[in-house]
Amino acid sequence: MNAAVFPVSLAGRSYEVRVGTGLLAGLGHQAGALLRKPVVPVVTDEIVASLWRDTLDASLAAVGKKASWLVLPSGEATKSWANLEKVCDFLLAEGVERGDHIVALGGGVIGDLTGFAASVLKRGCGFIQVPTTLLAQVDSSVGGKTAINTAAGKNLIGAFHQPGLVLADIDVLATLPPRELRAGYAEVVKYGLIDDADFFDWCEVHGPDMLAGDEELRTEAVRRSVEAKARVVAQDERETTGARALLNLGHTFGHALEAELGYSGRLLHGEAVAIGMVLAARYSVRRGEMHRQDAERIAAHFRSVDMIADVAALGLDCDGRRLADHMLHDKKMDAGTLPFLLMRGIGKTYLAKDVALDDVAEFLDAELKREV
């Protein structure tokens, strides 16, 4: 096992994010005293179980423990009321106590759902994040945001509940389909666009090779992303000062696209965020705050790694008004207004509170008709 350790420093409940290789195979030793009982509850999905169940069983057996498994369907639809109930019933049947830790083995869906169940079970028990997708490793597993989806929108029912440990094993990325890797890569690029132009430069140079399988570059991408997110979360755990809000770059536009497509497999979350960041950049150009060439540089980079950069390429059967209306359900709505993450340049993201949704709707109308 070889891991870099990044502390997430929070008052009274700090934890570590470990990034490296061999972490899943060594989970029993890595988690140590967090696993108090002989039987460890593990929540995962069908695809992850088929790939990594034996590895985790062996890891726990090496320290005299065994897993009790709840295997759920794969996909965004799993983040539901019905599956929240299923996870809670499973954990109660397992006799989970407040001092115990559940293992969430999977991508963002499993991490969000399991973390939310942990937040409400007996008013809060522990959990360990073992993210198996690039997107979950660099974003959703760190910071304690947990949630499920409802008919009204994505992640509208949830809680801040920090994990006891995060193990980001680079080895598991080798089994990801290329599309899933690219979707996660959008969240890597995001850290460069927020406040680190040098990292965006790094992505332009190394992104294609990282996606193609270079293990050292994958490790570097995850390490830099985790370090950036851990720093922000320590500053603003519950998104109250504005620092953490910057991590939502691309998400307001992206969530609207996901909602329009019914959170279906037509558009993965990371794919929506990539398009959303291009839209945020182009809308910043519309407001005279960003150079057009910088916005198009972002779009060109996503195209260079075979990602969709233009909303027009989705072929949506809607207008800009409809997409803007989806934004009315955004969690960030405050007193009837919706803050937007916009840019004054690459690495210069800021929170704008003077955006009119009517203007956004007009902008999206034009983007839906853009030639691609």
C-alpha cells in the first residue's frame, strides 16, 4: 500500500482522505479501530460487487472480520426514498450502533445514499467512504454532503454528515468504462477553473494520457483535486461563507440538464457538469466578464477528451425558459434569487448574486440553437 494522506480539519471531528494504490485490498488494516465489531456492514451496487466483493471480503478476513452485504441496483435512480428505507432497515437488522462505521463501497450514488442513511440512523452513526469512480474520488466522497433525489429535483433531501475515513484507491479506476472516467474528469478540471489556472494548464497537457490509463497521472489528478477540496471544506463545511459554494461551478446549469433528461443514462452527472461549466463561461462572456477565447478554450479541452461541450449537441426538445425553470428547485435558492458561479477568467470563479433567470433563459435559447 502506498498512500498520500490529506486531513480534512474540522472542529472536533477531523478525518483523513488517503489517496494511493492497494487501499481497498488493505481496507481492514486501513480502517483499524473504526471497525469495532466482527461483522462489518457494506453497502454497494451490483456492478461494484461483481468487481470488488472478493477483494473486500479478503481484506476484512485478514483482520478477523467479515462483511455483511447489501447490494443495490446500479444507477442514479438508486438514490431514492425506497432505497433509503432499504438501507436503514438493513443497518437496523445488523444492529448498527452509533459508534459503528458502515462501509460505502461505490460511486457517488452509493456514497450519497449510504452517508445519508448514516446521518439519520439513530441520529447519526459513522461511515467510511471507499469511492470506486473518479468522480467520487475527487468530489462526492470528500466533504460530507449526503442526499437522495426526489421528483422535485436532485439532492434536495439530505444532510451534511462527514465520513470517518475516505480511501481513494487508484487501482479501482482501471475497471471503469471510458465514459465514466471522462465524466469524473470534469470534476478534476473544475478545480483548475475555480482558482488554479496552473492546474487547468496541467489538465490540458496531461488529461488525455491520464484518461488513457497512466497511473502516475491518475494519482496526481486525484491528489491535487482532493487537496483542493479538503482545503475548501475545512474553510466552509456547511457552505455558509461562500468559499464552498465555488465547488458548485457548472452544477446549476448541469443539474437543469439532468432534470430535463429525467436523470437518465443519456447524460451522466460529470458530463452535465462539463457542459454546465462551458455554459457558465459563455454566460460570463455574455456579461462582459470573461474573454471569449478563454471560454472557448474550456470547450475545446472537453472536446479534446471526447466529451460533449455544447448543450446544442444533446438535441433537447425544450427551450431556454424550460431549462431555467428547472433551476427554481436549486438548493442554493435564497429569498427567491439564485446565486450563479461565473468566471472572470480561467481560475477566477466567483459567486454572482445579480443574475436574472429571464436573461439566463434567453442565453440558453441561443445556446440550444448554436451550430456544433
